[in-house]
Amino acid sequence: MNERDLIVIGGGEAGISAALRASQLGAKVSLINRESELGGGCVRTGTLPSKILSNAAHFLENLKKGKRYGVPVVEGARADYKTILDSRHKTTLCELGVLATLVRKNSIETLTGKASFKGPRTLAVRLPDGTVRELAAPKMIIATGSRPIALPGIPFDGKSVLSPDDLTVMDAIPGRFLIVGAGVIGCEIALIFRSLGSEVIVVEKAGRALLGQDHDVSALITREFKKRGIRLLVQTGLEQVEILPEGSVRAHLAGGEAIEADRIMIGVGRRPNTEELNLAAAGITPGPRGEIQVNEHMQTSVPGIYAAGDVLARFMLSSMAVVEARIAAENAMGLSVKMDYACAPWGIYTDPEVASVGLTEEWARTGGGEIVIGRCGYNDLVRSCLDANITGFFKLIFDRVTHRLVGAHVAGQDAAEIIHFAALAVKLGARAEDIRDMVYNHPTVSEGFGKAATDALLRLTAARDRTP
């Protein structure tokens, strides 16, 4: 039995963040990870690798703009997928080294093995050699991440039928790529591989792409699909997949259509990794998807046991997981802090990028409050015109009475970078006047915030003038 102040289960973004924060607060921490390398899906199969693919796609798209600036353009330039994967491998190794150094410098004990609860304060850890080691601590944090969901009767094989985690082990860019799911991952991957040269078809069961995002964001991405020749089939389900002799696939859709493709990727969501934890022994009852329920302090129904990241099945974003993990660690160490999702930004790395914070227009109107919306198109920004990136918009949602910003949606160049300004504005209760009166560097994309706030205030003035 090895006593510690805190045991963290999981070595991904959430687990490492929790362990580091607890160590900074003076805890003696043990971190248990199934794999020998830390980093989890974010570093090895998800966030970082996908950004390498995205960078390659963006570079190819920007090459097309060379003539505008007198730079010769090589017609028909294509990306070499092996080189992209080599770059991904180097980036991953670099980040893994950084994480290992952080863990070592903070004196965090790491164990490779599969953990399961024996009780609310005790774990059994099966090590790679088959032996079992017991660990005990007064506090636990569960951060075991998630895995892609396979459709019934259509298992992933890593060759023809892919999950989003399999993209970095493909050996070539598919000539014809079928993507099931037009959520965040599906839309990102569709635009990336279209730029890399694939013919792309996207199938979505819902009525539109990016269903959870503001309707204007969804409409822009749908237009971008059409402009780039991506076929989008909404309100369409996948019923069966045949693997053809040469390794390609034939997908049978609801409604009778059959589509042949070199590869199919199914991106319909993720499921928390909790089945092997024996949560019942700890007194925790998971939800229907295997998710762990927590309160605003990230504590489960069992005092002393906390959870963070994808196991919550809430947002499943590495950015959110890091903050949830910090909150969990601080509360485990005796502080009293709460998780605030209201001002947490989203970033979707499509091309153009999409980012948002706070309420969508639909949610704001459903809530019953009166709102005013301010807009600015990217084609109204000097910076965007200079960069030939005029596709996009700013959409700011203000409370009509208080003028406070309650939601912001940006689609276009650098959206995921500049959304943090809006996130802070929401958090601090900034008013339209505050955002309008800011001094913005010129020319910058950020000027769109000031222009959109000005538009909202002009609309308010016009409405007052029309009032009898």
C-alpha cells in the first residue's frame, strides 16, 4: 500500500494539469496512466496532430493567393502525406518531452498501468508485467479521457473504416473521402482533406452542419462546403458499410443511396473511458454514456473523488479539460473554487476558423430576454482585405436593456485567437459602449469587435427613434 495525498487517474491534458496543480499546492501526487507515454489523445491523436494537418491545408490554400502579391504559384501543388506525418511525429515527440520534464520537475510519481477502484480511497493498478499494486490516498481525481464512438454494426478497423484518431496512421491522402458526422471534427476534417486534394462527401443525420453552434456560423460553413465542392447530405443516416476487395468502401445510406469511397471516417462523438474503473466500488454511478457527474467544484457524488475532462462528456475540449482539472485539484487540496462555463470560448479549426463564447442567438431569444445584435463582415476590415481573407463575420449579442455582451460569434481569419477578447468581455460584464470605445490597432482583424459594437448601438438608437 502506497499512501499519497492525491492520486490522479489518467495522463492526458486533464490528468497532467490536475497533478501539476496539486503538486504546486504542496501535495504528494501519484499519476497513473494506461500508456507508457503521457499526453493522451490531445498530444498523440487529437488536438496537436490535427493542427499539423490543418497547417498543411492552410498553406496550400494560401499558395493560391500568391499571384495577388506577385509571387509565382506552382499549379497543381499537392501535399506529401508522409512528410505531414513526419512533422506530426516530431511535434508530438517535442510535446511529450515537455510534459515528461514538467512531471519530473514537480516530483510527481508516475505509474504505467490500468487502475480500478477497490473502494473510495483505494485503487488496484495492474502493471504491464501483470502484477497488481495497491495505492491509497484520501483524494482522487478521475481524468481517463474518451474514445471515438463507433456506429452499431460498423466497427473501426483502422484501415478502411476510420475514427478521427486514425487519421494520423493513414498512409496516403484518400482520393475520395466519406465523412459521417458534420459536427466540429467532421467539418474540420472535411475542409482539411478537401484542401489536401480529396473529393469529400459529408453525411449528417441532423438538419444542418455544426448543429450546436449559432445558425449563422452553420450557414457560413455550409456555404464554404458548397464553394469548395464538398457534398453535404443532411438528414441522412448511415446504415451499412461494405469493405470492397481493394480496401475501399461502399456506404449504404438511409434512403437507398450507395456511395463508394477510398476511406470512410466516422466522427459522431466520443464516449468516456470509465468501464474498467469499477466505479461501483467507489460508490459512483455513471450516466448512460458512462459519464461521471460532478458539481461546480468538480466533485463527484462521493466526497474526496473528483473528475475532469472528457469523462464528464460535457464539452470534450482540451482547453476546457485543463481548467476543469485545475478546479478539481484546487478543491481537492482544500480550496473552494467553482467552474464557470459561461465565459468559456470555443474554437473550431475549420477554414475559415470559427469561435464563440456565451449565448447563441437562438438561446438568447429562447431565454426570454430582449437582445440586440451587432454585426461586422470581414469584408469591412482593412486587415482582411490586405490578407485576401474576406470570408467571415463578427456577430455580437447584447442585452437590450443593460447593453452587456452575452454572446459573441466570430467566423474568419484568426477567430480562435481573438475570441478571448470577447470571453473576457462576457466575464467582466462589458457593455457595447466599452467595446466600441476601445482603441484598436489598425489594421487588425480585432477592429471587427468595435465595428460590431458600433452597429449594435446604432440599431438601438434607430429603434428608439422609431418608438412613438
